[in-house]
Amino acid sequence: MQPRRNILQIVPARDWDAICLLPDSPPVRIPIAYWTITEETGPLMSVVAGLDEDRQFFDEQLEFVGYAHKSTPTEKVLARFPRKSASNLGTLPWRAIQYGLRAGRLAGWTTNADYPTFRSLISGTSAYKKPGRNELPLQGRRILAIMPATQAHAIYYVGKNKARYEPIFVWALAEEPDGSQTVAGIDAENFLCDEWTNFVGYEPQPPKPDEFHVTTFGGQ
């Protein structure tokens, strides 16, 4: 049984798909109808997740492997995520995997210096020990509100004076540990883009904090 998640806000989604794998079938792309902020309780962190028309979470389905902008080839999405075939879907939904990836990012164990592929900094070494759920770090920032992003991109430095432009699906209003508020984009990796060390900027510039409307829903 997965930890409880509370829905904080739901907004319409635009131009993004959920990629799903089914046995003996080609990958399936399903349009995402809504984005929602959820507050996860084990460990505590706020994340943005996609919903279908019935407001069911894609990341709770074993068949789901990732989000993709409509312009992104399916093959690129499958190469990005750890489950690459329907015969190797595993027993954990993406939501559970996201806990580990997010916690690893917060702990400094992963980097996207080779964006868009996650790279572990210490896995494979004798010093590496997979953390237990109670050992995972808490988030330093909380997502308060989101709004759809249209034709917006995060820019990442990828070496040799080159940059990569990745579509973002929402702008997020984040509360910092000191109580201040900042605005960041979230892209297909499902992280706040400015948390990566090779983040350069956005195109176009993000909205201002006072342009967001915070709407609270009941828990689920």
C-alpha cells in the first residue's frame, strides 16, 4: 500500500502525453488532461503528477513509464526511464520510483550533467548503500501552486558551449525554506528545473509569484 497523497491544486494540461507500455503492444501515448500538485507523505514532499480524463493518476499505474511533450519521440522517452520494455515493468509504479529519484537529487546523489539521463554519483562504489525510506531527506522547497506553461523551455548547459532546450509542462510557485517564494519550471524529468547544477535559464521568462492562484483541494 502506497503512502497517502493529498491533492492541493488541479490545472488543465496542454500538449503533453503519458507514455504507457502494455505486453505485446507498441508503446501507447495518452493525452494528459490535468496536472495536479500532490503532497506526498512518505517521505514528505510536494510533486506534480498527471491525471487522465477521469482524474486518475498515471504515476500509480504499473504501465506508466513517463511524461512526454507532444513533440518528443516516444523512443526518447523510453531511453530516459529505467523501465524500457513491457516485459520489465517491475512491481513498483512510477510514483514509488519518483520518491527515490527526488530524494537522490535532494541528497546530491544524482545529477543531470548528462541530461536527460540520470547519472548516479556514488552508485556502483563500495561506499554506496541504498537508503531506507526513513533515511531519505525532506524537501527544502514546497510547491504551492502551478499554472500551465505554453511553449516554454528550460535551458541546460551540456558542454562545449552547447545548450539543450527542454519543454516544461508547468510553472510552479515554490516556497523556500526561509518563507520566500520563487517561480520555477518543471520538465519531463519531473523536477524543479533550477535545482540542477547545469540549469541556465528559461525561455520565455517565468511569470511573477503574484500571478499564481493557490487553490486547495481535500486529501485523497
